Amino acid sequence: GLSFSLLIRINFLEPYHNVISADCYNFLITNHGIIMIFFFLMPVLIGGFGNFLIPLLSGLSDLNLPRLNALSAWLLFPSIMCLLYSMWLGAGIGWTFYPPLSSSMFSDSRGVDFLMFSLHLAGISSLFGSINFICTLHTALNNVFMTRTSIILWSYLFTSVLL
């Protein structure tokens, strides 16, 4: 995500001087958004890919379902591999990567399929993390009123329920 951000900013250093071609720029913008949302924002804030940050910020000792936690972490590798393969095939060169709207003249349909599968794996990982967090919160706070919990627990709970 950071390297894509730097490449995008390098393209805007001088007006009317594009370092990166238009196709590469569309590719960078699309894949930067995917990486930052599905591989940075959702895992860190919602708790996918191993739930390393939620126990630290919430003050809970550990998460309730360690096998679900491990499964959430192990989905990271195939998800990133599918994303990298779809980027190599050229997904994101057109104006969208959504399959009904993306034309085969802009990008390979296999690349779009791998990209969508990668996003589904990342979403499943975050969903497993959310289930784990809700179960942990339910068992850890049996004798504590929800009015006395921190605001970060409320935000995690709200986001997990929405997911």
C-alpha cells in the first residue's frame, strides 16, 4: 500500500508530466484501494488475519476461539497470492474491476476472477475475526455492564455486527 501511494504521488510531482502511463496509473489506483481497504483497514480495525491488535486495544486477555483465529490468519497467504496473480494478469487496467462492467478488451477475465476471489477470502477472514471478537466480548464481559466499557469496544462491536 505504501509503495503504491508513493508511486501515485510521484506521478503528481510536476503538472503535465506523467511518469506513469494512464493504464499503469489506473492499475495503481485500483490495486492501491483494494490493498488499503481489504488488507490494511479491515484486518487492523475489524480484526481479521489473526486478531493481533484487538486484544491489545480492548484490554481482553486473549480471544475466545483460537482455531478460528488461526484460520483467519492462514487465509492471508492465499488471499494475497490471488491478489498478486490478478495484478500480474492485469486486473484493474480498465475503469473498473467489477465483472459485469469490466470489458474483456481491457483486462483478462481470469485476472478479475482471481481478484474477486482474493477479496472474498479477505472478507471471510475479517468475518471470522468479527465472530471471534463477538464471542470473546460475550464471554469476557458477563458481569460487566456495557455502559462501563470503553468506547473502542463499542466501535469494534458495532463494526463487527455490521460486517
